Amino acid sequence: MRISPARDPNAALNRALGGLLALCLLPCAAYEFANTGEFTADAALNARLGLRQGYDINFGYGALPEFAALGQTTGETERTDLEVALRPSVTASYKLPKDELYGGLLVVGATTTLDGELSGQFARAGDRILNTDSAYVGWRHGVFDLSYGAQPFHLGDGFVVGDGNFNQGHDNGQYWIGAFEAWRNTAVLKINTAPLRADVFWLRTDQDLGDARVAGINLENSDVEPWGRVSTSYFEIFDDEGGVGNAGMQVWSLRGGDLHLPSLPQAKLYVEFVQEFGRSERSGIENAADAWYVEPTYQFAAWPWAPRFYYRYARYSGDEATSADNEEYRGLFFTLGKRDWDTWYQGEINGEFFLFNENQITQMLKVKAYPNAKCAVVAMVYHHALEEPQYFGLPTTSTAWSDEVNLEFEFYPNERLYGMAVIAWGTPNAAAKQLFGNDDQVVLGLFLSYTLN
């Protein structure tokens, strides 16, 4: 029987894959459309595609009908999710004798189709958006760099301040491919002095993160070559119009990234400690939460494929039932891709659908090897547990959550194309079985990103 394109369930997938393939085959020409010496302007187009297939969704419980709808299910235990985004952008700069003026604009068109986001919580089939992501202007003079508007901004590897979007379908058209990266609005002053530099920032999130305003300062060493980078930051959250309940919170953090001895560059250490305190404006309850992680890594450069080994222990405090304070650490504004593909989405199953860096203890073993300069193979094993016996306020009789294995293949044949294929397997433990299902969950995924510039 012949199926018409309008009713073919694979038509959307075929069109999306074909369009991205056509982009990949275009010649890699520069798109600088203006250059007078003092004035330059460039254009770029980034295309993203994410395709996932899920089996025994939510550990066999089935997809949820909406966000956080525990106790309800659509009955779908298998789903296919296709997310596509186009991100055209323009940047410009004008150089004066002692100053530079600059600006940028990035627009996102994104949609989710087929069955919708796998867990059922974050994006539905048919969600779509056309909106600006970045729109900013800036001024540089000597050590000063002042910018205003919607733009990306992060601290360290995005453990606590990564981006201002949670990328849910109703606001952002998609979830998994992270098409929106900028804060809704910013004012950032970078002071690039030596040996210390500073960032003074005012940020605003999207509605998914409470439409919160964030004001703070970051201090760090300027030269990262000899030892790595050490940073400390402080910020306060206010005007939380979305009712998330973070307004009034104050946050202090100390972090180290790429720490190493000059004589032993193959051994590195990543570490961060965060305290959340201050009284919640909504509830009047005092925050008394903390989170930290330590991640040593070592590369055997002389071995075949030069594998790098990682171990990470990450702990996020949970709210204690016997205390009047709030010990529940909020994951706040963590993000992906600042250090590796999914550094702070910890696992393609648990990190994407269940655990969001809150009331959580996660251990990770990871090996990343490089068959050649254009690809990498990755194996990750996660052990997830709850820090306190509750799941977003719902009591559990155990803290044992899940074990998970991710196998990935990354390919980057040129500077424009990045791809990642993954298979993830998650096994629920006692606490997860109490709230969801008893079955092992499997996710197959493919992510492609191509940039013309």
C-alpha cells in the first residue's frame, strides 16, 4: 500500500534528516558580508537535530501526560522523539582608536515532532517556537568589557550558573537539543586585569526557571596555563515571579577547573563547592543547602587511542524531614556542553528525566578514547542515589535510585559538524521502583549540529 507524504509517519524524520544532510554537503565558505577595516559583520547558521527512541519509558511506568504529573500515565512505554532547530545569527563590531563597539542577534526556530519528548514531561509533539535567543550590544575599552541584552553567560563548567533556559517545549519548542542558550536579559561587566579578573553580572532567566533576576560577582585568576583556574563567586536571586521559590536565596561557590601540575599535564582535577543560604521570600524558610563534586581525571597519552579516565563523586543535599530549615539544594541554572557533551545532565536517562542535581548522590566512572583526531568513543557508568529518602517532597522508603550505563560515539570531521550517537541503559532501584516502574529503560539517541559561518 502506498502512503501519502502527508500521512507518512516517517515523513517528518526524512525531511529533517535530508535537510541537515544538505547543509553538511554545502561548501565551507566564510560568510563575512562586511569588512571595511574598522567595521566587520558576520553571519552564521547553526542547524540542530535530535532523534531519540525510548523503550520501557519511566522504567516501564509509561510516559507522563505533563510536567511532574506523578501518578498519571499516558500508557506509552515506547516513544520516538524528533527535535529540530535552525539558529541563524549575525554579529558585528566597530573598532575605534581606543574602543570597540559590538553586538549580536541570534534567532531560533525549533519544533518537536513524532511522539514528543520521551518522558512526556518537557515537550509535546507539535510544540514549536520562533523567537530571539541572543540580542545584545557591548563596549570594550582596555581591560573593561561591558555588554547588555540577551546573551550567553556561564561560570566555570556550568555547575551552578550555566544558562537561563530549561528548554521546555511550550516556551522553547524542544528539550533535548538545547536550542536556546542565552539568558533572557543581562548586564555583564568583565574586568580583564591580571593576575585576577572579575565578572560583575545581572541576569534574568526564562519562565521555566521562574523569570528570576540574578545579581552577583565572580573572581578568578587570569592566567590558566601553569596550574588551571580557581574561581569564587557570590550571587543573590530576587524577583522570582514564576513561583519557583528561589527569590531571597544567596549563593556562594568556590571552584577549580583544569587544575594540574605543570610537570604532569595528563592528570587534572575539577572540583566545586556551593552553599545556598538566605531566607525564601515566598515561604519565609531559611535555606541551608550545599552541593559539591570532585572529579580527578588522567590520560594515558602513550596508549592506543590515548584514553582518558574520569571518576566523579557529586553530592547535592536533600531536605531533612526533622528540620525547620530547607536543606534541599536547588540545581538552579546548570547547563550542558561547557566541558563535555552532558557534564551536568548526569546520564541520558536519569539526568534527562528524573534527577536534576537536587537531593542526589551520583558517582560516575568514565573512559573517553580517541581512535583518531576526528572521533571519540565514550563509556560511562553511573550509580545514582537520593541524599535523603524523598523525591521532590514525596517520601520513599529507600535512597537507592538507579544504575545506568551510557555508550557514546562522538564524531567531528571538521569544525562545523558535530555528531553524537548514544545508547543508554538504566536499571531502577528501590526508590525509583516505588514511584515509577520496575523495568530497565533503554534510550537510543542521535544528535547532529552543523554550523555555516
